[in-house]
Amino acid sequence: MTSKTVFTVSGLKELKIEVDCTQAQKNDPLYKKILRHKAIKNLPFGFVPFHGTVVFNQNHSFLISGASDSGKTILAKTLEKYGYRCLAHDFVITWLNQNNLFAGDFNYVENNIGKTSLKIDKIILLIPEDKRDCFQLNKGEFKKFYFKSLLPSKPDFLKKFFAEGVVRFVLENHFALGNRQNVERWEKTVLGILDKKKEKNIRMGIIGLGTVGQEVTSILLLNKSLKCFNIFSPNQNKLGSVLLDLKSCTSNAKINQFSSPDEIFENSDFIIICFRVLEENLDKTQFVFKDERVKRIYPHAKVVWELSRIIRKSCFGGKIFVVTNPVDMISWLFYWLSNLNDEFLLDWNGLLSDQVYGIGLGLDYLRLLTVSKKSVECLGEHGEGLFLARKMGQKLILKKDKGTLDLVKTYSNRVRQYTDRTKFGPAHEIARVIDCFEKENCQDPIRISALDKKGVFYGNIFKLKDEPVSFYEYSSEIERKINSFRNDQLKIYVEIVNFLKQTVKITKI
């Protein structure tokens, strides 16, 4: 016999939604999901459903949302040791009150007796298949996540919630967790979110004081929020002379000369990697890849391996900005090698994906502006892997303009026609990126290389909130081009690891 059951939202006695069902259906835990999906169709304007869990302690309250089997229960149980308790499990209704987000359990009326609603401090979206550890979604990405998390409700029905302020609030205040390798890594990431704050006095570090390193250091020494600048280069005599010169730039910042990279990682918040390693002493018969760009990775990979051991030992929690070319692949190596143990097995005890960024695409973009007045963007790998795109709304479309692209790619060669190095452009671009990461609310586009959802590094256009958020979605043609990068990087990574296994024992920085 069909009767009615009543759903309510905890803490909101006046909101009641009736749904037709039999007693057997009401008592069936699996059918309860179907009933709730029916009930959300009658939610009044201003109330937005999430498939999620709400946990809280004395200091914080989280809304954890994700598709079935994404790990909501696992994360909630992990947080129990920090005093978190569960308010709502499985289905949550959210609303705004004076620009604060509130959430309550969406449950049978009898199950909500005595329960309250909570003001939400943090929204965590779980996407375990994504290769990134901690990131934020743009509106298009969030739509896909939301529709998937609330299956079997139809996307056409769910679209109505995107006109509401709750979605705008979530977009501005969420974090997404991916790369579910183990509970400890998610735990580390969530604790990092809680501790995340903009440092007012940055301790800057730099490894490599060549032409670019010296130039960028002299620029950053004028940064008013700089607490100290820590410098390291294997050539300590040269470094001592450079230090004397740098000290004459400013009397405000403290400059420390360190004799080992270990001290840089122990005493710095931001570290710039701009060392160069010559390949002249390597046995090139071991090189599988003969492409000049890729060949440069071999000598640098040996140094990155040694640095990755230091990163693991120091539990470095700051950010690394890679300038050394090839930027994208070396950034990738810092991330992946740091997560390998000494037996070259992944144990995920190294860097998180939001700790490593490559600097190069912004310089390519500025060079593009000098050679073309067209409204064009560039993205991809810094150097030969670069390509052009044009904007179509919120999507980037591949643009074929070989003449302009060649001018950008050969820009550095033209600079070096009568000089040793390109230094001013790279140094100022590094300073621009650092400035964006320091700001409380950076509104300017930032062009950097970052780990993507499939697990590779390439340059993209972001806005920088708590984490970089992609400005654009890609056309299918650009997606195919990016997939080509992914396949190439995977082959290179496997080969570099094999190369390191054979040579790393004799390597010293």
C-alpha cells in the first residue's frame, strides 16, 4: 500500500518534502537513495543538494562531496582521530545565509529529530581518479563533477541549481582531492588545507646562481615581504663573490650563503630551481633519446634525484619553481622522483602536486606579444612543444600560424646571437610568478606549468585562488595534442628512471 514519507533538512523544521512510497521501499536503504532523488525535485529556490558528508569538531566543519565510492566515508573516518564527528552522511542540503554556507542532513523526519545544521568552513570535493593531489575546479569542471556525483538524477534537472548563489560560493571556496594512493596522503593534504595561509614574510631560496639566477635574485631582493634570501651553488668561491655583490643591492633583506642544498630546503618557503648541468662528462651511449631537448634531461635528472632525497628527508612543505630547461619535464621529475623510495618504488611520501610549478609559458606569451598583435594565446610545453590557440568563449581552439609560432620558438636564439644568455625576460617572469603566489587575491592570469588531471606537466593559463584554476576548457583538437605530450612524457619518464637505476649510485651534487 502506497503512503507518504516526509524528508526534512536538519535544523530547518519548516522545510518538509513529501514523497510517495510503500513501507517496504522506505525501509530499504538502497531505495532510500531513489526517494531522496525524487524529493530534491521539490526543493525550493535557494537550497542545493550534494551527495556528501558533513563532519565537524570544535574548530572546523567540512562538507565532503563526491560520487559513490569516491572515499567520503574513508576520509570522514580518518578525520575522527582529530575529534571530528559526523552530522550528515550520504545526502546534504546547502543554502546561504548572510554570505555563509550552511548544510543540513537530508533525511526522514524521524531521523532528523534533535539534529542541527552547521556553518561550513571548508568544501572538499573528492575526485580520486584525478592525478593531482589538491586543486580547484573551474565552472565547467565543477558541472561535470556535480552531475556525476548526483547520478541517477538527470543533468537537465540539476542545471537549475547552477543559477543559485550556493554554486558560486562553492566555486570560490572549495578544494578538490585526487590521487587517492593511500589514506595518509589525503590526510596530509587535508591538514595542509587547514594550515594554508599566505606567508607575510617569505623565506626565498635559490639553487643555481648562474646568469639567470643572479638576475632574478637581484630583482627579488627588492621584494618588501622578503624575510631572507637563501642561496646555494656548488661553486662556493664564486657564490661568495656573488653574495658580496648582491648585498650591495639592498640593506633590508638578509642573504644567507649555504654550503649544501639541504639547508635551502630546511630554511625556505619558496625555492627557485635554475641550475644548469653540462652533459660533457656523461656516457652518451646510455642515452636512448637523441633529441637535443630530451638529451638535456639526462644530466639534470641525476641532480634532481639527489635533491629529491633531500626533499623527502626534510619533509619540505613549501613550493618549488622550476626554471631549468626543459622546464616541463624537469618539473615533472621533481614531483615523481620525490615520491619514489630509494629502491625506485612509488611510496607517495614526497611532494604534493601543488608544490611544484614550472616557469616558462609566461615568457613565451610575452614573446608572442612582441611578435604578433593578434589576440592569441599559447600553451603546451615550453620550447618545441609550444602551440597557439585562440579564444572562443570559455574554450581554447587550436590556431595554426606557423610563421608566428616559429618567431616565438626562435626568440631566444635571436637574443643569443650576440650575447651568452637570455636573462632579463626569464628573470622578470620568475619575479611576476612569485608575486602572484604571494598575493592574497591575485586577479591576473598566470601562465605556468602544473600537473594536470592525467599526471603530466605542461603550460596552461590559470587564475590563482588558493590553487591554480584553469581559465579555459580545450577543444577536442587541443585535447589530442595534450594527449600526445602525455604519451611522450610517460616514455621519457620510464627511460629516465631506468637510466637513474644504472647511474645514481655514483652521483653527487
